[in-house]
Amino acid sequence: MDQLDVAVIVGSTREGRFGPVVARWFAKQASAHGGYRLDVIDLAEANLPAALSGQVTDEVRAISERLERADAFVVVTPEYNHSYPASLKTLLDWHGTQWQAKPVAFVSYGGLSGGLRAVEHLRPVFAELHATTIRETVSFHGAWGQFDDQGELVSPDAATAAAKALLDQLSWWAHALRDARRVRPYAS
């Protein structure tokens, strides 16, 4: 089977954020799984305008091209105030057609809920954008205590199994939807 292009989106832009640690761990899992070409899009480096003026900047255009190339997406998100970060909302609002008829998976992290409330808030937003969210997720409850100073999981078994299930399901959906888009272009 040919490789899939997957955009891994690091959703947090806060100073001192933990997202890059989680994203690096997930990228290692995806590389070991095989079948994926990863493009890590760190929203802290994207410089997307907060005001939706309709004026497409070079930064918006650059991210648009990367999202357009993707066969699938993995959103790495924290939970802020029982929801997802404003940086993710900005990304979603600047882009529309790039998400259509493509699968989206979630890797979340946070305190007791492990970011799952953020994921549940993102699902209907992606549905509105005509994307398909997959069921399997990876969630880190109390994430800061689960990783060592080198960014490795202290007890990796459960998270590694969850990542494999997510990647298996993402592969199925990405291949199916990519094949479908080739046969019959998606129209919203």
C-alpha cells in the first residue's frame, strides 16, 4: 500500500506548553507503525492572523497548501477551560475545503479528563467542515507526570496500544476516503 500524507497539528501555542512533547511521542509511534509521511504543523510557528479579515496572508496560504496535501489529520490538543485552544479554532476558521472528506484523529492531553472534553468539542466542528472524525483516540490524563525528562513515556504499554489502534483506523479511513475522492470528487 502506498504511503499516506498525514498532517499532525500541534494545537497549543501557550508559553511553556506540553504539546510538542506529546506530538513528538505520537510522531515516533506513527513512524514505527509505517505507511505515513508526516508533516508536523505547529500552530505556535504558523503565525495565523487572529482576525478573520478575508485577506489571505502568506502564512495562511502556506498552511492551506500543507493541509490540502494531507490525506488525513491528527490533532494534538490540550484541554483549556473544558474545551480546545483558540489557536485550533483560528486554524479551523481560516480553512474550509482542505478538511473535506478526510479523516481526523485526536491525541489529547490534560489533567483528570486527559483532554477528552476538547476532543468532544472538536468532533461537531469537524463534522461541520465535512471531515470524518475517527473513534479511536489517544488520551493522556495527568500528562506531565506520564513523560520523563527526555519526552519518553514512563509506562508506555496502554498509550502505545491506543496509538496503534488509532493509526490502524486512520489508515483505513484515509485510504478509503482518498480512493473515493479520486473516483468522485467531493462536493459539499
